[in-house]
Amino acid sequence: MNSPQPPLWRRAIAELLGTGLLVTVVVGSGIAAEQLSPGNIGLQLLENSTATVFGLTVLILIFGPVSGAHFNPVVSLADWVLGRRSGSGLSLPEVGAYVVAQTVGAIGGSVLANAMFDVGTSISTKERLTSGHLLSEVVATAGLILLIFALARTSRGVLAAPAVGAYIGAAYWFTSSTAFANPAVTVGRMFSDTFAGIVPGSVPGFVLAQLVGAAAGMGLLLVLFPTAGRSADDVVIPHRAEATGS
């Protein structure tokens, strides 16, 4: 029998902080890249993606033992959907708490990054809504879901931090959208009119594409790993009460 997880309030705080700091890394490194390499978009993207790879890896290692380090509503939703048949994973109220915490954290992360660079918080004017961007979000999100749950099902959750970091870093470059793959992060990035920002009008399309990608990822997962739902409690990495002293 699985050991109990930490209390929901503690997991929600971990999700808020983790998602917030992830957006701080993404937005802050984007601002720094613009300032350090003006006019060189390729170098700016390299700087932004490198910081995100390392930042995401570290954040998963810090907060994973508490909440699983979802930092992403589609991961939390997939955890609930896949775990329903086996009685594992998040309950629907827990999904709601995670999503609220992730979204609030993401907005706070943008505000914090803006403040650190003295650029002021404002709504982004960066248009990103093209058919290529939407397809990219479907592909990036599907791959992310497949990766996370495949690692959990094959008892390789210990590799999740570097593997997820590496995947997102690669997806920055092989997708035209730079792989948001996360509804909360997408919403948070509206609040910074900088390199990593996204105009509000592009957000609904991105979120819908991410949900489609999550569904596609779950479908592929169940074809390749039919019993993947049994490991929902171990996503993104195993999190147990005894590991946090609760």
C-alpha cells in the first residue's frame, strides 16, 4: 500500500512556489537575454532556454518530494484522469487546489521577474497565435505527458528532473512556439511585455492546444503502457509524507 502524501495545503504551497519560480526563471532570463544580447534573437533564445533547463531541473528536485512538482495544470489533470481506474493519483478537489496554486504562482512569478529587472508589470503585446504555434503546443504537451508518466510507470521517476528539464530545453528549439506546454505558465507570461510574454488574445488558443496535446499524450501512453494509471501517485516524482517529515 502506498504511503500517505503530505497534507494538501503543503502540496499546494509547493506548487505555488514551484510554478511561480519557474515563471520567474523563464521571464527573468528572457529579460536578461534581451538586455545582454540586443538584436540577436538566436542568442537570446539560447540564453532563455538554458536558464529554463537548469531552473526547472532544480525546482523539481526541491519541490518534488512535497507535491510531485507538477507545476502544470495539464499534468495534474492527467494525473487525475489516468489514476481514476486504479484509485491512485489526485482527487478532483486536489486537482482544483493544484491548478489554482499553479496559476496564482505563475502570475506572481511574472510580477517578481519584472520587479527584479525594474521593467514594471504590464500586459504583453507579443502575438503568438499562428497555426504553427498551436500545432507546436499540441506536440510539445503530448511529449511532456508521455515522458512524465512513462518514467513513473517504469519506476524511473528519479530521472524526471533532468529528463523533463532536457525535454523542455529541446522543445524550445524544435517547436515554433518555444514549448509553453503549460496553461498556468501561459497565463502567467501574459503579465510581462518582454521577450517571454504572450498577448492575452493568444492565450485561449494556446491553452486549448495544450489540452488537446495532453489528451493525445495520454492516448499514446495507454497504448504503450496500458497500466500507467497505477503509477499516478508517483508523478512527476514520488512524494510521500515521511520524506517531508509530516
